[in-house]
Amino acid sequence: MTQGSATPLPAPKERRRLREARALTQAELASRLGVSRSTVRSWETGRTTPRGRKLEAYVRLLGVGTTLSDDAVSGRQEGSVPALVGAGAPPPSRENRASENRRASEDRTADGAEPAEHADRGAVDRDRDRDRDRDRPGGEGERGDADQDSAVREPSLTPAQAFDALYAFAAPALVRQTYLLTGRRELARESVERAFQLAWYRWPEVAVDRDPAGWVRATAYEYALSPWHRLRPRYRHPEAPPAGGSERALLDVLLTLPPVYRRTLLLYDGVGLGLPETAAETEASTPAAANRVLHAREAVAARLPELALPEDLHRRLTELGSAERLRAAKPRTVRHHGEHRARQWTRAAIAFTVLLIGVTALTLRTAPDHYEAPLSPPETIHGLPPRSAPGPLSAEELVLRAKLRSQTSSGPERLVPDIR
């Protein structure tokens, strides 16, 4: 996919000047675009160039998107990018509207109308001088940008408010994306809710992540593509397909692709991520991600020849995601369920630990403290006569016993008794 020629993108130095004219820092612009500050810095230095939906939103925030309509950028038209991606630009601020009015007055002056005032000439001269100072090594512009970027801003939102803002920004589009990934409406909602519950549980880690929406998206995709869902009774039977014939055919083609190819195609042609970002999120190399995109496009074009062009495929993916009425739960409900689940798991862990300690103590209490040799089992010995018990004494034996008892119990007579 190549960058469209209809999107006006100024030079790198002009991008930086326009951002400063809007009184925006690199961090603020990155937060509005959903990217990192290093990405914005690379755009302004010319090392990289935005593409796709990020390009449209970036141009709109800079205020030079004369060929882009507001409806196309903000996602109000049917089949627009934010309906699937959810990365539309925020509404223009007071400074943006003032800059647009100033450009409109300049256009009218260029057409032949006389300007109402000439105060802007001094501002243009000051901007020129500031650009000259910035171009010099170690100039005032670089020091000002370094001081401005290194300044630590005080948090203006509580963790709950920041989580709710992230949920409202990313959840609706993420449910549509997960539906395209799995073809199941209930699984899509469940995956997004589980991902945001895990994000709330790890909010100190997610809040400082360079792309919180990407963190949640990767977690939702991993949960949705888990093979363990096949063992659940509710997911053994397919759900009702989309109503439209073209949407049903496209969804069937997507579901025939391997999960990793389906995910790569959705991220690149559906969400609009760049190839390095797609490769990083799918944990693959950039050439491997490019091959997966090409093979997935070929598979889709073989079944649906009208979607051979990437632009047509993106438009149909957007329409398919927007056709289903998929709604996400309220952020407060998601936070409440996540906290309740965390409490239950904590209580279960505590109960299991207590049970393990009790079993260990009982074993130590009842176990023997010394070694006892086991008794050998009895064995039967053959070949010996059975032992007979003595019977009653005869008359002679009784006389002999009485005689022996009557004699002395010591002496030779006892040793050699006289039988007379």
C-alpha cells in the first residue's frame, strides 16, 4: 500500500513549525494520535513518514489537510476509518479554529481582497527568525524544545478517569476488530472486556506504556484466538452469519485463513498499522509479516476477485465491522467486574494456601518420628513332623515323678537317682 497523493504532507521542518503554531508539544500530539513521542519526533525530522489513518489524523491536527474533509477524518461518513479503527482525531480546539480562520483570511487576500490588518507580518518575521535560530546547532529552539519535552506534567486525571477515557476511545472499535478476527459476537465482547479488566488490574504498567490502546488490543487478540475456546459448549456451534451476502462471503474467507494470517491482515489492512508495528505486535519479523499480508491478500482475491486492491479490501473490512450492532459494556461495569474477579482469585489463593498449610501441619503431627522395621510375613515349612502335645501320665510315670520330688534337690542322688 502506497501513500495517496491527495494527502498534503508538508516538509519535516514545516511540520514542526505548524505544531508549534498550534501550541502543541510532541507529547500532546502523540497522545492525540495514539502514538509515542519518539514517533512524532521521527516524523518531524524526516526519518519516517506517517501512512494511512495516522497520516490523515496528523495532517488534520497540523491544519494543512485542505483536501481532506472533516467527515472523512473524524469518521462520521459511512465506511470511514474510525468506524473500525477508532483512532479519529479529537475535535479542533480554540487555537485550531483561530488558525483555520487566519488561513481563510489569507486565502481571501490571495484572491484579491484587501487584508483588514497588517499585524500578521510581524508574526511571520518572528517565525522566520525563530526558524533561523532553531536551525543553528544548540540554538534557542532546540533548548526550548528540550526543556518543553523534559518538563514533567502533573496528572490531571485519576486512574479511574484515565481508564474510562481509554475504554471509551478504544473499546467500540476493538469489539468490531475482534469480531472480524473470530466471527463471534459474544466472544468479541468477552475478549475486549477481559483485556480491559486485565489492563485495569495492571494499570500502573499500562498507564506508562507507550501505546496503551495497542497493549489492550494485543491482549484482546490473544484471548480471542485462544484454542481453548473450542472446548466450551457455547462456542461449539457457529453463530448466525451477517445479513448481507457480500459481508457473509468476506467473513467466510477471513475465517478460512490461519489465525496468524488473519490477524496480520486485520492489523495492516484493517486497522492501518505500519508494517514494523504489525510485525512487532504479531511477534514476527518484518519480512515474515509482509509475506503473511501478501499471502492473505492472495487468498482473499482468489475467492473475491473484486477485493484484489488493498483500498477495496480496507473499505469492505470497514463496512463489515460497522454493519454489526456490537456494543461494549460500560467502563464502570468492566472495572467492577475486574475488581470482583481479582478479589475472588485472591480469596481462592488464600484458601488454597491455608488448606496446604493445614495438610502439612497434620502430616507433621501424625507422621512417625523413628524408623520401625516391618514384620516379615509368615511362611509354611514343609518336611517336619507336627509338634504333638504331651498326653496324660501313666502309673509308672506318676510313681517316678513322686519319687523324684521326695528326694533331695541337690547332691549326687539328685544327679543319679536310685530307681529302687
